[in-house]
Amino acid sequence: MGGVRPNGEPLWVQVRTGVGAFMYTLFQQGAFQGNTPQQAYFVKCDLTTMTQNDIDNGIVNIVVGFAQLKPAEFGSSKSNNWQDRWGVRETFLCPE
């Protein structure tokens, strides 16, 4: 996803699609708990993951959650892109 793209819905769809495809591949390989992709993981990249200030400053926040194979845990990572540099801001486990 190199290059500068406007920070808006077309970019967010592209991010969700790419990360979702990666997560689906992992799901098919048995990397997560759950019988369906919806039970196993989620990918968010939309107005719920960013403030207007983030958007205005070219920051794209992505939240990815997944049901780990260890029972009763759901993992989540929040990543962002600022000027084509990806980084993970937060990673946490949530007991169900």
C-alpha cells in the first residue's frame, strides 16, 4: 500500500480487505478459535477507530481482534499508519 492516498473510506476499505484476507487465511489454517470468521476475528478501520484529528493528520488506525487458541482469551491489536510508517500502538488480551 505504498504511496500517499487520501485518508478516507476508499483507503479504509482497502485496508480492511487486505488485513481481512490475511486473517481469513490464518483462520483457514486453524490459527484461531471459532467456527466462523465472525467468531474468530474482526478487523476495524473506519470512523470508529479514528478521530477527525487523526484523519486530518493522515493517521489511519486499524483495530484487529482475534480469538486465540488458548480458551477464554481474545487478543486485539491497534495499529496505525502515519506517513507510510506502520506501527502497533496497543496490544492486549481480554478475558471473555
